[in-house]
Amino acid sequence: MSKNKMSQKRKELKKCMKRLDALQNELAKRKTYKRLKCYMEQLKELQNEVDRRQPRQIGYPVSGSLKIPHPVKLHEYTICFGQLDNCGRELLEDALNARCYAYAPYSNFKVGAAFRSKGGKVFTGCNVENVAFTPCCCAERTALVKGISEGCKTFNAGAVVAYHPAGYTTPCGVCRQFIHEFAKMDIPIYIAQAPESSAKVPAFEDDEEVLVTSIYHLLPHCFSKY
């Protein structure tokens, strides 16, 4: 075989080898694409399964419901005792004094409360415990029942004090519903931490922080038959 023919054959072989490499690359790409497509389909199925198991987040704003009342709420904030208005200071001081009479031999957690009636009279109360636990009465209800038993059916402000190292002690759920029963509109509720010391004449420091909340903040969705 001549050198020219040999050279031509080598060139043809090179071309064939290049075509073969190109075909192999194309075949590998197609296999990779098929595998990738298969993986994507599996991933999509898994995502659909996860979506079906997830709780639906679609809903409507509560404010748009005609079945839920949306009363006007008072502002909720914190303020120093010395900057409170006369109503807030008087109620907190009365509640603090009422706390001294708390009967809490089982929990040793003393609470005092004070509520101002629509007529301006202030009624105070403390928590009264019982060994049977069920007959226990919270300070808030004690104060309100005293006023109700004297003919006062509407109250326009209240205060609750107790000592807890973690911070404020707000009314329990039962008391929140009870307060709401005798508040014809949103009323301020002053919450303060009682002094830890057991002084005979307890008092608040002027820089003591007070939470000024309201019954509609404490119980936004109350139970009512009206």
C-alpha cells in the first residue's frame, strides 16, 4: 500500500474516531438527561405528597368575619408608677393593701385586686383558698362580687397585684370572663408586681413598671349570649 493511501486511511480513521466520540458523548448526555428527568419526576411526586400532608394556610382575616365582634380596644402599654394617672395609682395601692389580707396557706401566692364601679366607688378583694381547692376564690372575683352584692353592676377600671419573680400576674381565664360580664365597654386593667418584702405598709416605688392593659386585650374573644 502506498504512503498516500495509508495517510488517507489514517485521516478517515481519525474522522471515524471523532464521530464515534461525538456519538458516545451524545449518548451519555441523553442518558444523563433521562436520569435527570426521572429524578425530577420523582422529586415532583414527593413534593406533591408533602404538600398534601401539610395543613392548608389559606384563610380569611378575622376582622372580615360578621360572626365575631370587633370592639374598640384601649391602648396597651407599660409606664412607671409615678407617671400613672390618679385612677391607676389609687387602684393599685388599694389592691396592694387588699393583698395583705389574702388567705393563701396552701400556695402562699397572695393576690390583691381593686375595681372601680361606674359610680366611682372602689371595691377591693384578695384571694381566698380552701383545702378542697375547688371552692377557692380569686382576688378579682372577690372584689367584683363585693361590689355586685351592693348593687354595682358596671365597673370602669381594675387593678391586680401579686409577687412573681418572673414578672406580671394577670387575671386567670375565669376571672377574665367574669370581669367582661360587668364591663359594658373596654376598661383599663392595671397590673403591677407587688414588692417582695412583707412590710406592714406596702408601697410601690415611683419607678416601678406597670402594665396598663384592658379586658378586651386580655380576653379578645369573650363568651356572651348577647
